[in-house]
Amino acid sequence: MLTIAIRAARSAGDIILRASENVNHIQIDNKEQHDFVTEVDRQAEAEIIKILKTAYPEHAILAEESGAHEGNDYTWIIDPLDGTTNFLHGFPHYAVSIALKHKNNLIVAVVFDPQRDELFTASRGDGAALNGKRIRVTQQSNLSGALIGTGFPFKAQQQQYLGAYLNMFEAVCINTSGIRRTGSAAIDLAYLAMGRLDGFWEVDLKPWDIAAGLLLVKEAGGVVTDLAFNDQYLESGNLIAGNPKTHQALYQLIEPHVTENLK
């Protein structure tokens, strides 16, 4: 299953790379305010689904652009181009994200950055890797030297979370060595899994944004919870992640600012 997911991610990555050479001629549609979809997203998603369905015709699919496709207890969760706005601006932080969930367990993950040819992979119980080399979260033990990733609640329907998020941002900012926002949650979580970041938090994400990254972090020795210290992150879209020590410290900073609509 991981081999098929890698094949699908690389094939989609080829479509994205070719399109990146001629971004000015790409058709762009607005899904909603500040949220874009392009013909490249759709082509990459169609390619992924074709490869997955050829190998596993009975599996279900949850994809960002085409939605839910019914099937059995296996569900592929797909974001064909996480970081579309970055892609459209030539900002080189975007990725293909593919995860496989069996019932309630994530079992396969691939995050592929075609610009850097970085392939992050994980299988449940078998660890995580970058281009075939084993990766682990950092051993950072305190936040004062930690580099933290995040994402901003920038969409129209996310404005209700902005006040709480800004309070969280301030608390994290003054207690860490820095905060980074790449514009791709899939890449942020992959970077956390391999040690480029020490922690990460964000609110109101979609399953396809985070499913693959979540398994990468867990298989690399990290911890993931929602903002209530539970495991409902795929349902709520709210998460805190890090190595065990930075996760705990991040939670303690963020929890006082969690409002009722984020629980």
C-alpha cells in the first residue's frame, strides 16, 4: 500500500512540477474567500485517484477537491496540492499529501515535496523516513530554544477563531526562539517529524491537510493531541504536536487561550 501511495504522490508531483513552469497561464477558481483551487489541483487529484483505484478499487476515498467516494473500511485521504497559494506565487513550499486510514487508524502516509524531491513516508508501527532514511523528532527539552510551526486562521469562516489564536500566538512567541509559517500543514508536520521544527499547532484544519503528517509525527516519536488534550484532531481540525516535552510545554501555553468554539 505504501508503494502504491508513493507512486501516486510522485505522479502527481510530476504534474505539479510541469505546471510550475507556466503558472501565469493556469486557470484559478475561488472556492471561497482566500481559498483557491486550480486545474493543477484537479489534475493531480485525478491522477492520484486513478492510481489508487486501479490498485484498490474497493477502497473509499476522501479527497479535497472531489470529496468522498464510497468504499470499504479503507479510506485514502488526499490533498493533491497542499499549499496552492504558495504554488501560485512561486513560493516553494507545497506538497502532495496522501494517507490511508483503516477504520479509525492511520496506517500509511506520504508527503511529497516535488520542488525539493523530498519524500516523507510512514507505515504504522514501522517508523518514518525521508527519502528512505529513518527520521525522528528532535530531543529539544524546553521551549526557550524551540522553533515552532503554525498556520494562520485566514479564511472567512475562520475569523471566529482569530482572537483566541492571536492570544496563543503571543504566548508561544514570547516563550520560544521563533515561529514559522510555511503555508502547508503537510510540510510543517513532515518537518516536525524530521526535526526541522520542534513543535506545531494550528486550528480548523481539514483531514486532508493533516492525515499524512499526523502519522509521520507519531511514527517519528512525536505526540499529537487536539486542544483539549484528546485525540479528536481529525474531527476538530485543531492540533498541538511536538516531541513529548515540547508538546507538553506548548499545551500549557496554549490551553489558557482555548475558547469554547475550539474545544
